[in-house]
Amino acid sequence: MQLPKVLPDESLFSRICRQLAISELPSVQTLKQVVGDGRAAIHPYLTSNIHIIAQFTDESSEELLLSQTLRPLFAHYLPQYSTVIEDVTAGSNDIIRASQLSTFRDKERLSVKYCPLCAKEDVYNFGVAYWHLIHQVPGVEACSEHRTWLVHNELLDRNHVSSHFLPDTRRKPTYCNKRAREFSLSVSSKINSLKLRKTSSNALLSAYLKKLSINDGLTEGGRVKRKKIAKELFELSEELFPSQSVLSLRSSVDFRFVSSLLSGQNPQHPFKYLLLEFYLFRCQLKDKLETSILNVKRVPINKEEQCCDLLNSGLSMAAVSREINKSRCYVKSIALKNDIPVNLRPKKITKSLKASVVKLAKKGFHRKVLAKLYGISTGSVELIISTTTGLVEWRKRCKTESLRRRYRCQIMRFILSNPNVYRQEINNALDAAFHWLYIHERDWLESVLPVAIQAEHVDRVDWYQRDNELVDVIGELLLSSSFKLSRTELDRLLGGHGWLTSKIEKLPKTKALLQSHGLFPANARM
């Protein structure tokens, strides 16, 4: 048995769920093979017994742990327990105990989360919806790609997994705020960086205090300004959750949240560190932007991130274009893609117009038709289409399906109207349809084309007649020649066709004539 191939950002928990869905064995037997225990509890992000699971994959145990579980995240923020957390042979109880989940004051109900739009895209791209690892980070409630709140599926069963336990594509998405998306992006970047480096608890605490000192978070005596930080952290955490969460601050005067996090005495939930790092980074960026908008010191993940930051800071499109060394068209496309308002005159491309263009574009209307309908350029229509997530792929798919239906219909109609038609005649009459289907739908084309007729070989040479003619011609040549001719010379005089050499067996009278003149031995064989 082999676990399904890992999909982009798929958790190990999700691969086991997919295996249960496709396996012909009962769940107990499948779990016994995969993890060594039919009643094993599979944690959604702290999967254990990886050394056993790795036997049914193409990856090593270390690769599974690093890229398909959140154990590196817990090991990073709980360095005193990292030895056990990073042990690929550790059991479920050992991992849960080392991760301190049962000792944290703030404990959320165990659940597995998903984005409804991600689930639909996964079904379209890979044929199945699956659980994304980044969605399972405790405290992350938004999908950074689609800007939607994640849907919780609470795990009530002891095993946590069962047959066909995968995301529901019928769930309607609920869009989140900008701050929740930014937090999800920062957590994703953090998790990717954890695979490259590690640190200690003292190093983390020193980095936090250093940032606090820069952002006016410490008094002159070096003490933490708990009131100020607790208030700002509470306001920030209110934007990160769609409803009240046990992980966030309880109130704006929850000083214990800050004190326990910065004291370094007791292990804390990783979400607290992620929240504090996001808060410190945001404060630092805010202070620098107040000093100079153009001198943004933060290094964005890519050009798109940098472009969004500058647009949100209030710069014009021309200024952003000069700053990032890109065209105004590129800046405009990023603004449309991320719903960032820009000051353009005249304002033709409004939100309602964009929605109308997207609606008709999904139905397959040509961009020239849309441009004429709304009085805008084809470039603007193309810009709206290209900046709408998934619309270009959808239009390509619709065009392919349309061509497939049209060309199939043409081929079938031509065959029905011409029952005795040959394949070559179909090719000549419907050249475009025939060749497109030959490339993309060869099996279907072969199933409807008439059966190919095997060519019959027709011997067009009457060797009996040729034999009679050659006897007379050769007889005259032998009588008229003043010297004795060889058989090869005679063949050359006849045109060099090989009749007297390779084809002599088909000319019995000619052969007898040559034998009578001593040009062909009686016992010779060709």
C-alpha cells in the first residue's frame, strides 16, 4: 500500500484521510498498516509515528515532519521540548505532552479548518479537496489567498479521521478583513522560514525586547509598558477572529497575556508569539512610514507585496511605478487584483462595471464585445480578466470544451451524411477539426472514424508477355553482335533493369536462350 502523492501545502493528516477514502480495506485495518495501530488518534497538525508512515511514501521521515506537520512551529517556540517534538519515532502521547497543549491556559477545541474557495480550486486542479497545512495553524482564521474566513470542522471522534472526511465544497465562503489576511500571510512566511533556521527562547525574548525598545514599548528603566501593549494587542486580536476566541486576549486589560509571554519563565502557546511578532512588525512599519513614505525599509516578499504596501501608503500610481521600476499598467493590475482604490481620472472602471465584465467574461463573451458594450478598451477588459483569480483558466477551459464539442459535431455530421467516406476524405474536407481532435482527442477520433482499408498489392508486370518480348530482342542482339556479349552487358543494353540478373527466374524462355548460348550455366542458382 502507498499513501497518495502529496499535493501543494497538503498536511500528512490529509493524506491519511485521502487514503482512507480510496482504500478498499476497513478504516481499522488501513490505520493499522499506516501507523501501526487500528485505534490510533491522528492529530491534524502534530502527526506522530512518522517513521512508520514514511514507509508508505516516497519521502523521508524528516521531510514529512518538516513540510507536512506543524511540529517545527512548536519546536521553534518551545525549544526546551524540541528534542521530543522533532523525534520522528515519538508517539502521539509524547508529542502532545511535549507540545504543552494540555498545559496552556488558553485551549481551543481541536478542529480541522479549510477555505471553501481553496476546496473548489483543489477539486478543479487535482480532482479532490484536501486539508491545507497552513490553514491548521492555531489562531490562523483566514485564507490569505482568497481572503475568506476558514471553516472549522470540530473533531469529536477519538481517531479524528474517517472515510471521506475531506473539505465540503458546497460551503459558501465568508470574506474576511484585510488585517486577518495580513496575519495569515505573515504566519505563512514564518513557517517557511522555520525550515531553514532555529533559535532559542533567550534569543526570541531578546529580539522582542529590542523591537519594543525601538517602538516605544519600554520605559526608561527598561520595563515593559503592559497597559499600552495589552490595549493594542487586544484591538489587533479582535480583527483576527470572526468571533470571540479563547486564544486571543480576554480584554484590553489582560496584562497577564503580555507578562507571561515576555517573562520567558513558562512555555506559551505558539499563537501568542505569532501575534506579538505581527504586532511588533506592524508598529515598526507604521513608524517608518510616518517618517518617510518613500523610504520603506521593510523588505517585502516580492514586487507585488511592495507595490501593495506603497499603494496603501497613499502614493500615486506614477510614484509607485517609479519606486518599484515597473510600468503603470503593472501597478494598475496589482491594484485591481487586490481591490486597492487608485485615483484615476476619468473613473470608468468602477466596482460595478468590473463585476459586470467579470460576469459576462465567465459566460465566454469575447473581450472585443465587452469593450464595445461598456465603452472601454480591450486592454482594460483584458486587465480585469487577468486580475480576477481563476478567470483566465476558466475561459481557457470553456474555449477548449467549445472546440471539442464543435469539432466532434462536424466530424459526426460529415460521417452520417457520407456513409461510405474514407478517412483521407474526412481529413481533406475537415482539416482543422480532424487535426485538433487527432492531437487532443485521438481515442475518440479513432472510435468514430471508418475502419482503415488495407492496401492491396497489385502485380502490374505481365512477366509472360515480357518473357516473349525479351527472347526476340536478345536473339537479335546476339546475332547482330560481332563479339560475344556477357549477360551483364546484355542487361545494360536492355536498360539496366536487372531483368537478366535479379529477375531471371521470372523469365523462363529468356533463361533457356541464355543457357543455349552459354551465358547462364544450367546448374547456376540466383
